Amino acid sequence: MLDEAQSRQDGQEDALRQVSDMVTTISKNYNIQALNGTNQTKEVRQSYATAIRQFQQSMVLSLNSTYEDTFLFAGSDGKNPPFELSSDGTLSYRGINVNASKGSADYEKLKTMSNENLYVDLGMGLSMDDFDQVVSSSAFNMSLPGINAVGFGNDENGDEQ
């Protein structure tokens, strides 16, 4: 069980490293060039937009990585792909727009999903409390809700949090 937990975490780390590398590439190769006054033609802006959209799609593929038929960033719903990027560029996590307004029902659902746990006994004795809930100190939490990796929510002014 310990090897499985380690392999799962290795997969999560690899996927997040891929996303980080893509963000770095966009920042270095596109943001700076897009600010250059000579790159302001419609064709150049369109090529940047196309490239960045491809990076977005690649990031979603990385965030939908699996380990043994389980989506690594799906929280407690590992059987379904957690992220979806719509044709208009809207990113959803388990069917909810990640830009949900703070205080909205969707924001509260995302907040709840961000706190999901998926405990596994590593062979040291899993304990349950009086309410049949896992005592967190007796198990390993394998859940990594992807919403924690990408962030979620907008404040009352519509700004990302």
C-alpha cells in the first residue's frame, strides 16, 4: 500500500510539474513578446492566442492525469475527469466553473470539494472515531483535489482570488 501511495503522489507531482513548466513557457515566450510593440498585428496576436489555447488544453490533460484508472486530481470522485475546458475558455472542476463568485452556491460547492479526503490505511492501524469518521492521524490522505492546485473563485468585484 505504501508503494501505491508513493506512486500516486509521484504521478501528481509529475503532472503539476508539467503544468508549472507550461506556465513558465507562456510567461517567458508569450507575455513578454506580446508586450513588444512590433508584435501588435492581428496575425501575431492570433498566433499567440492559438498557442496559449493549446497550452491551456495541455494543462487540462495534465490535470486529468490518471494512476491505475483513478484521476489523480479528482478529490473523492476519482472515476471521472475532474477538469473540462470549454470552447470559450471556461475551466470547470467537476462540472462547476472555477470562477464562481465568492458566496455563491457554486463557490461553496468548490470550497467543500477542496476539503475532500480520501484516506488509506498504510498498515499502521486505521482508527475510527465515535461518528464512524476516520481519525486523520491514523491514516494517509491520498486526496489532492485539483481545485486546490489551480485555485477557484472570484471576489465581489469579479477578481480572481
